[in-house]
Amino acid sequence: MAICNPSVTVICPAGILNAESAAQFERQLMSAMRDDRIDELLVDMSNVESLDSAGLVSFMSALNAAQAQRKRLRICSAPPSVRIVFELTQLDRIFTMVDQMPVSLAA
């Protein structure tokens, strides 16, 4: 029995994800989604200071693309100021959020 490890790409945005930066962030997410070698996209939010509705729209677009292509999208290491935005909008129920980078990828 073979064990298949999905190909994972980690994206590490930094600073503020707002109307000014969200378009570039979304392009980065969508580019990764189009890569056929990628099975999972992990967004490491540890360096993100804040997130507004434009940033959330980027995440929703990426999630829709991931679902259409049968890929997995996870968010990890979101600081409290970012996590609360997902919780207040109840998007934490839609996205898979993990507290920290999986050990297998942290090396």
C-alpha cells in the first residue's frame, strides 16, 4: 500500500491585507491553485498584522478555486487580530484553520 503525500505549497503574506494589497495576494493564491503539481495550499498568516473585507474576498476566491479543482486550502498561524476577523464573519466555519505550521512543513 503506497502512502501518497500531497504536494503542498506554503504562501506567507505579510503586513496588512487590505484593498491595496489584496489583489496581489489573490493573484498569488490563484497562481498557486493553477499549478497541477499542487494538491494543497497552506497560507501562513503569522506575519499578517490585519485583514479587511478585501483580504477576505481574496480568501473566498481562493477557496472557490480550490473546491473547483479539488484542492485543499488551509490557513495557519493566524494571530488573534486576524483570527477574530474570521470569527466575527463566521468564516472560521468555512475555512480550515490550524494554530501552527504542521511539523512536517516547518523544517
